Amino acid sequence: MALYYGMLSLIDAEIGRILETLDHLNLTENTLVVFTTDHGHFLGQHGLIAKGAFHYDDLLRIPMIVRYPGHLPQGQVSEALQSQVDFAPTFLNAAGIPVPGSMQGISQAEVWSGKQAHAREHVIVENRHNPTTVHLRTYIDRRYKITVYRDKDYGELFDLQEDPQERCNLWDDPQSQALKGELLLRFVQAEIQREPTRMPRVAVA
């Protein structure tokens, strides 16, 4: 844990150097800065250490700070669902460049500016540790999270509103089977929808 916090201190100092350089070059007011990471870290939560493959919120709710003076409000906190695939279309939007229709991400520009509460209803997280073991995919909306493992009949289903610490897995709970079925259908629909049609159909043949 001490080593991990030491690395955080190092990153904090180096990010400070970047921000100071933007000030020195008079680029601060014209630069969108996003500070984030690619995954969280387990420090004993759920009995796990390091970055692990399992989709608890300790791993998935990554820190993110956005700064764009004069364009984005300061000191605001958003609970909107965000995905890393949203960064590319958001950056293109900020630069005034059209977003290609084939991109999976959704621009979060309106959310970051405070003009919109949220831009997406769900996110999908996936881990391909290797072809057969710890190969999992998770669907998350604003209340529920459901995880499916490749070639396995077990999984996880959490009510993040009633069980924010993810202690009670509802996957096999008899009272939650209707909810499980509904979420699995949403999951499949989300997987289909994230594969955009690159070109509209114009022929009748």
C-alpha cells in the first residue's frame, strides 16, 4: 500500500509539471486536460490485490478529472456513466471535428460542460485475461451490474443502489431471476448496438 501511494505521489508531481508548462506557454486557456487511468487497483477489497481481473467497482470506477478553463465548470462532480471509448469522440467534439459514425464511443462534451445530466444509459466492460480463464464481460447501468464469464454458468449480479459494496451476489437468488433475465437481454441488445452500421443500405436488392 505504501508503494502504491508512493507511485501516486510521483504521478501527481509529474502531472503538475505538465500543467505548469501549459501555464508557462500560455496554453492553459486553450487546452482540454483529462487526468484519468486505465483501471483501478485492489488493496485488499474482496480479498484481492493489484489490478485483478474481476469487475468490482474498486477496479472499474476509475478517477477522472477534466479541466478546460472558460469551457467547463469548476468544482463540479458528475455521477454520469462514462466509458474510455467515449474519450475519442469527446476530444473530436471539443476540437470541432466531425465524429465518424463507426465509433463506439459517445461524446461526453455536454455532460462535462454541465449542459446534460448523462450521455449514456449503460457501459460495457470486458477482460480477456486469456482465451479460457478469467474471460469476462460486464454490463452496468445506473443501478445494476451483471457479469458473465466465458463458457461458465456462474456470474455476478449486484444491485449497486442497495448493495454499493457488492457483498450480495444475486446471480442465483430465486427472487432475482426475472431481473437477471431482463439484464441479460439488455446486455445482448447493448452488444448488438455497439457494432454500428458503417454504411446505410441504399440498394433494394
